[in-house]
Amino acid sequence: MKSSRNALSLAFIAAAFPSAGSLIAEESTSPASQDPLLEISSPYFDLSANIRAHIQLPSLSCDADELQLNRSLRNNQNMLAKSVDRAAQALGYYSAITEFDMQANGECWKLTVTVEPGEPTIIESLAVQVTEHSELFDSTIKSLPLAEGMQLNHAHYEASKSALASTALELGFLNAGFEHTALRVSPAQHSAAIDLVLNPGQRHRFGELDIDTGGSLSADFVDRFSTFEEGDFYTSEKLLDLRRKLNDSQYFDSVSINPQLDSINAGVVPIKASLVPRPRRVYEYGAGLTTDMGPRLSAYYEDRFKNPRGHRLNATSSLSTTQKSLDADYLIPLLNPSTENLRFSAGFIEENTATFDSRSYRGSAAYTFVNRSNWRQSFFANFRHDEFTLNGERETSDLLIPGFNITKTQADDALVPQRGWRLFLQLRAAEKALLASESFLQLNLNGKWISPLGKGRFISRFELGTNHVDNITKLPASIQFFTGGDQSVRGYDYKSIGASGENETIIGGKSLAVASIEYDHEIASNWRVALFADAGDAFDEPSELSLKSSAGLGIRWVSPIGPVRIDFAHPFDSDESLKLHITMGPDL
């Protein structure tokens, strides 16, 4: 019951074939109970996979006898051979020899396809031409999956045409079309010649941007999110960028950006933006628990648009056994509202720890923008009044603190990244001659890095800081350096590590050094286990550095709002044997 057949020699295949590289197939298919089996034998996996994607088994019951199998093979041989030919020629094999065999196989039957592909077809001539503005297409042409000397693959040919057409549309050539496309195959010589000639036509420009804001914000304000001006060359990327910025602004529930293609006049494309604003006011209440702060109640209020110019007001408060706080912010979007703003803040915070008691009142102004390298920068000035008790001494201070910080975060996932990093640098200072009770200069640098390691993640973080100051004890406790707790050196109480004062009491240090390494491994969907080691100290002089260290085991639950972390840490420089830490929130 065997038959053989030479492959058809075709000059051109008009159908678009699936990419062999994207197909995954076994040499044989394991059947369910009483299902026919298809087995393909060829020297190349991609060829076998492409044949499997094209071939259709004959309609024949599993109890067919040998005579019926023979008859079915004769009746379907042409159809099967054409399917194999199409699959082989899609990958450049125009001289394939195919054999078919049908045999009873256990509870059903099996079709075996044996293919000898023969010599592949090679692209000997490739000509790609863009009749106008060819320089704009250079990078696309260089990246096409076609080149002289390559094996012919019809999917690559179709992908190349699509890439040229997509580039034309992206650049604003909305009427682009191919003047000539040709794929000429010479099966006898195992060679192919390809010619592509694209005529981009007229390059279009942006027309008027008509914005329907939904009535809450002014059109002039929303227009400031746009990255294009009327008269700029039309690109779809700029429309996508506008949609992304409006979505990220948190002003709107839905954003629709539509080019008015039916209204094009003299190559000018009007744009219509339809926006549905989010509810103006937000009220949120919550309760939580961390081992640093203990049980905590919180409240949040936001007015998303105080006026049509997009000004925002928000207020937050929290209450726990360790910390009480109340903060209010007023944000004014500037010329580029997605990357530039002015913020005025006022707040109060009270902390009661085993090391110090502190109460602070503050007011601040900050100018924030995102630079061309996507680093977020802030210039700020804070005025604060502090009352604090440290090492049995009660102090007060008033400080005008100007400063600067810069930060950037990159991650492949907002909540649980497999790969990402964060870096933060801040410089701030105060001078007695400028409304300050003490002078100081402080530098703080911290960062975090996450990378895949095997089936888990390696996570490392660090924090470095230093103060240039005559008497560190005269600075507020919130400006002095302490460490220990959930987010620094686990195994120790919150801010319990610092420089040694009289009678071995803990006081704040001039400098800070903290480091941590961690490995977490997924054990089930949304569950991970972690091993970690932390070390750190707050100290006055480098010679006094004495790192306090710990190690432990943790478990992570990936909740919809971020990982919940439960850690058991053993401190190596404390009388305690084990300490529990509970935290939650994004990894970066």
C-alpha cells in the first residue's frame, strides 16, 4: 500500500504560508482513544511541523479494513500530495519526493508521510526599491528577513511586503502601494528572484486636533499632552503616544483617538479625540498591618481636577501604634503635564520608636520633570519644625532645606518583575544663615536590582548615606540615619540600629550602609519561597562601622495589588532568635 510521487514544480505560490519557525510539532501525534494517527518523517523539524499544519487526514472510520485503507489512500493521494507540496514549497523545497502509507494501528489506523525534501531553493536575486523618500525606508529594508544567498521562505517574502507597507503607513504615506511585486522560482536551477517596488505616494500631515474632553477639563489643557503640532508629518506612533499619555494621566476613564480619514483634504488628516473623565472625587479608607508600624488605619482623599486646568488636591492620613501622619498635596501640571509639575505640600508626622520620639511639621514646594533619558528629577525646598527626644535629650529645630533628587525605575512588570531596577539619588542641605538652626549637607543613594536566576529571581538592594555636620545630635531624628526593620535589616526592630551614645544607648549616625541579597522561587501559582541575608549599620566614623547582619526564610503571596511578604529573620547581633516581618507592595 505504498505509492510515491514527485513534487509539483510551480513558478509562484500565491497563498500566504505560516512561518515554519513559529510552528511546534512532534514527529508523531499521540492519538486519543480510537483516533487516527499522523506520523511525518523528514530530516527537518520545521518541514515536518509545516506539513502537519497543512495536511488533513482522510475521513475514514477506525474499523476500516485493509481494502478500505487502500482505496482511501488512492482516492486522497492527490489531495495529500498537494498539501505536502504547499507546505514544502513554502519553505523553499520545490523538489520534494513524498511517500504515503496507511496501515491499521491498534484501535485505529495510521497515515505515515515520508518526505525527502531535495535541494532547497536559494534567493539569487533580490531587488527592493522605494520610488520616493527612499531614505526613510532604509532601516526597514536593512532589517527585512530576505537576502541574496538565503533559502527561500514564502512567509519571509510576505512578511517583507507587510513590513514595507506598515512602515509607509507609520510614516504618513496613507496611499502607499506596490507598483510591482514578483517572486520568480526556477525549480530546475533551485533558484529564486524577488522584485519589490513600493510607491509611497503623498506624505500626509496632521490637521486640527478636535478634543471632546467630556466637560471637566479644558481643551487647551488636554492639548498640552500632544506630542505633535498641526502641520507635522502624520505618524501612527504619535497618535499612540497621545493615547498612552492621556490614559496614564489618571484624568480619564476612556480615551479614543481617531484620524478622520474620510475628511482628508490636500494631504491633511484631522484628528478627533473623545474622552470620558473619571469621577472627580475619590474617598478611600483602609486597614493594614506591618511589623514596623503594627496595625494601621489609613484614609485618602483626592480631587482629580480642582479646575479645568487639571490642578489636583489629595490628602492622606494614617494612624498606627508607631506612627501618625497627615499630609496634603496640591499639584499644578505645567507645560508638559505628563512629565512636568509644581507641587505644594504640607504635613505632620509623629514617630515613637524604641530609639527616639519625634514630631515634625513641614511645608514644601517642588518642581518635578522627566528628562530625555526618562529620569525623574525634582528640585525642592522644605521648611520643617521638629521636636524630638533622643538619648534622653529633648531638642527642637527649624530648618529650611533646599535639595535635589533624581530617580528612575525600569521593570518588565509593575508588580512582580522578573527583570528590573530602581536607582534614587538625593542631595539636600541647610545653612544657619538661611533660616536654619543647624547647618548640614546630606547625600543619600539607594537602589534595587532584580534579575531571573534559574526558575526564580535574584533580588539585591543597597542604601548608602552620609551627613556633613558638626553635631549630628542637633539634627532632627528624621534626618539622622538609623536602620533596622522590614525594609532595611530584617531581624531587628524598626530603626533600632544606630551609632552608640552614652551608656551604649542608640543614637542616630552621620552615615549609613545597608545591603541585602535575596533569592525567591515560585512553588505554585502566585506563591513563592525566599531565602535572604541582610546587613547594615548607621555610624559616625568609617572606623566605627560594625555591620549588623541577619538571614532568614520568607514566603510570598502574589496578590492582585502586589506581593504580600512574610519573613522570618534570625539576627546574628541580637539576643532575639527570630523576628517576624510582614510587608506588602510592588517589588520596585
